[in-house]
Amino acid sequence: MNGIINLLIVLLIVGWLIGFIGFGAAVGGLIHILLILAVIGILYRLATGKRL
């Protein structure tokens, strides 16, 4: 479970960066949703006390 959450967080952040750099305003809403999901994943990891 630990590895899956880490992988999900990394994939969301990388997808956000690719969308932000590659497509700009064309997929702006999706970019922000990915960023929010990644932040929620990081906060979840911090709240459960597990190391990043």
C-alpha cells in the first residue's frame, strides 16, 4: 500500500507538470484537479504519520 500511494502521488505531480508545460490553458481545469489530488495524497500521508 505504501508504494502504491507514493507512485500515485508521483504520477499525479508528473501529469500535472506535463499538462502545465505542454498544453497550458487548453486543459487548465484538469491540471488543477491533478494538483489538488496530489496535494490531498501528500496530506493523507502526513496525517497518517507515515514518512514520505
